[in-house]
Amino acid sequence: MKHIFGYIGKYKGRMAGGITLKTAGALAELVLPLILAYMIDTVAPTRSAPMLVLWGVAMLFVSAAAYLCNVLANRMASRVGRDVTESLRGDLFTKTLSLSFRQADAVTLPSLVSRLSSDTYNVHTMLVMTQRMGIRAPLMLIGGVALTFTLDPILALVLLAVVPVLTVFVVFISSRGVRLYTSLQRAVDGMVRKVRDDHAGIRVIKALSKTEYESRTFRSLNEGVSLAERRAGVTMGITNPVLNFFLNLGMTAVIFVGAYRVAGGHAGVGDLIAFTSYFAIILNAVIAVSRIFVMLTRGTASARRIEEVLCLPEDLLPLPGKEEADDALIRFDEVSFSYDGAPVLEDLSFSVRKGETLGIIGGTGSGKSTLISLLLRFYDADSGSISVAGKDVRSYLPHELRKKFGVVFQSDFLMSASIRENIDFERNVPPENIPKAAECARAADFISALEEGYETRLAVRGANFSGGQKQRLLIARALAGDPEILVLDDSSSALDYKTDAQLRRSLAEEYPDATVLMVAQRISSVRGADKILVLDGGRAVGFGTDKELMQTCEVYRRIYDSQRGTENA
């Protein structure tokens, strides 16, 4: 919580003002039963109408003051909660973007989303409700008990006999309720995860005629949520009846004893009425304290989860280094890398000159995409060095390194925005670059056929375009920035062979100075490259031209033989 207190400290003046107003409002509410008792026992017997009016006006004034103070305090609490949460959520989002891939993998993406949404909401609720009830409830509880002793110590002791029972019951039910609602939230998370997965894979589900199976699975999860909700609802539903029972029992005892004391002249009727008012105040305060306990528990747990991310150390910081003369634009020198001890790349060495095209091919899991991640410094290599333009990638500032690249990843995304906005991607590229990039990516023809052209909006995840069209838009986006190095990570898998060949020709003609790294599964996509790197099990088993590899690399020949029938089809 220490980190969260730093955010709260910025608004300590506003919080102090709200606490002062809340204290004043609580004290005003505590005074009202005393005024009522005084009017009944002292003023009413005098039959003085002016005095009754005067004290009535005083009650109205105190009531208005309590109302005004509470309303202003609640508004200030809401503003503090809103501003703290806004700052916290903004910093948390910025932090998630700055995490290294290794850190993000450790926290996991679903957990980051949960911390940005539900955890920040829980912290907001804790901040707001603690300011609203965290001052008022203890004051009403302590003040109510103390004032009952000033009225009649005997009746106060009768009252106190019920309060511990109420407190124990409320705390017990609240602690059990936290566990039950936590289980309910887990069940809801499972159901939401199922809905998300089914919506993402709806085409596959329909194609395989699995809608009935998925419906049954969802019904099972839905029944689990309903059961968890019923258990929590039944448990928490006991609270009000039991509290009312003890309230009525306590009030009966107070009235019973109070009646004897009034009859004996030891207490006034006003005191008895004031006692019933204080009893209600104390009961509500106990309930409020239990709610504060639940919110503090949830909020503190969420705050710690947020702090875990905010306090992660800065990773992949630039290291000292200088640019050295190198005839290669990109160089890997004995690079090895592993995920959690599982080797992915081992002793990888190769170089690419400026303007050359390097084809990278290999089986699934051979390390092709990992190579790209290391080049962009999403991860640091375990050993060896990687340099771009004669400078170690670890010595670049992240934006300096990555502005050299135009990248299309395997699992890339398109915004729910216009085609033009997707290609530009908030980079403010020169307007003429967009149609040029679209033409080179073989996307201009289908864009011009659209009624709104480049202003056509994409649906969520580009659902209103085919796979090949989306890939061409992504390639156009990479080209629009006129990159020094173009990385195409299996980005033509949805293109037919003719379009793929046209794309490669256009790249050579329109962007002759760009250095291209083309990761592919299809051998036809890389055969025309200046150099081809063949990976197998994380090792380089071949490096050279297509002609050289056909003679020297068995893995390359095997890939060629396995795909030859497909290419000729």
C-alpha cells in the first residue's frame, strides 16, 4: 500500500477538508437525539410554544447542517477517489506498455487486464467509501455509545449487552461473504473467458458443428455461477433478518427496563426515545464498519496486485556502447536464448547487408519469430551479441532502435478505424506514402473498389475483410513509414502464390534501399532472397542462396520436396 499512499498524498488537503466536514456532519447527527430528549422532558412540560418552536428550528438547523456537511464531504470523497484512480490507472497502463516481454509473460496478459480494470475499480471503491464511512461510522458508534451513558448509564449497559453479539455476527458473516463472493468472481471469470473464447472462435465452432457442445459447456458454467451466487446471496441474506431480530430484542430490553425507570422517576420519556434513536445509530454504524472491513480487504488486495506491476524494475535499459564500422546492417554473433531455461536459439550467427533480402525458413518452433523479437529487443539474448548499423541493440534507446523498422507480425491487429488511419497508425506519415504503400502491398485495387475507399472503416479485428486483405493492409502499414529495415513475419500466408510473387517484385522495385527480413513457411516466398537462413531446432543449419542450399542443406531440400507439389498445383 505504500506506493498507493503516494498517489493519495497528492490530495491530502482535499481529503482533510472532506474528513473535517464528515466529522462535523456526524457530530450534528449525534446531537439530534439529545435535542429531542430535551424538548420532550424539559421544554414540553412548560407548555411554552415559543420555546418549542425555537428548539424545533434548532433541530431543523442541525439537520440541515448535517445534510450539507455530508453531501459536501461525499462529493469531495468522490473527486479524490476519481482523481487518484485516474492517475493510478494511467500510470499502470503506461507501465504495462513499458514492461519487457519477459515481465509481461511472468505477470500474464489476462492478469494485466484484470489489474487495469477490476483491481483499479476495487481501489476506487475503497478510497471513496473509506472516506465516506471510515470517519462517520466509528464516530457514530463511539459517540452513540458514549452519549447513551450521559443519558442513563443503566440503559446504556442494557444496550451494550446487545452490541457485542451484533458485532461478532456481522464480522463472521462479512468474512464468510468475502470468501463466497471471491468464489463467485472466479466462477464469473470462467464464464467470461468461455464467452470470449467462443466469440473469437465462432467460425471454427460452426464449421465443426460444435454449437451444441459449446452451449452445453456454457450452461454448465452458467449453472456454476448461479450456484455460487445463490450461496453468497443466501448467506448475506441472513444478515438483515438476524440483525433486525437482535435490534428488536435490544429495543424490547431497553424499553422494558426504561419503562420501569420512567415509572420510578429515574429516567424521562425523552431519554427513552433518545435511546431508541441511538440504538439505531449504533446498529447502522456496526453494519457500516463491517462493510468498510470488506471493502478494505478487497481494496488492499487489489492495491497490492497493482503495486506488484508498478514496482517492477525497469528492464532492458540501454547499455553503454558506441557505433563501430561494420559492412553489415544486421549482425547476429553466437546468439543463444531460452524461455525459462528451455533453449530456443543456440549459437546463431549471420549477417545481412543494407538493401539485401534475407529469407528465414524453418519448421514450427525452430525459433524464427524469436529471432525477430531479439532483433527488436523485446528480449535480451542470454549470450552473444546483436548489432544494427554497427551498434549493439542493447545500447539503443527503444524508440531509436524501433523507428528503423517496419514490422508485420504473425498475430497482428487492425484498429476499428478507417483504412487510412490503420495504415498511418498515428505516425503522421506523409500523405503520399499511404497510396504508395498500399499499391506496393497489392492492396490498392480492393481499396479503390470500396465505396468509401481509404475512408472505409474496419470492423472490430478487421472482421469485414478477408485474411488476405488484412495481411495486405498490415504490410501497407509497415511500408508507409518508409522503414530502413522491413520485417515480414509470415505475413503472406493468406496470400495466393501470384499475389505473393507480385508483392515481392513490388518491394524490390519500390523500396530498393530497404533491408528485408522475410520469415516464411512457404519456400517460394524466400527462394528469390539474396540470402536464406534455415533454422532447425533453434540452430542455423543452412545459410546462403537458394542454389547453394539446394546443394548443401538437407533440411532445405526436404522443405522444398515437401512443398514442390503444392507450388506446382
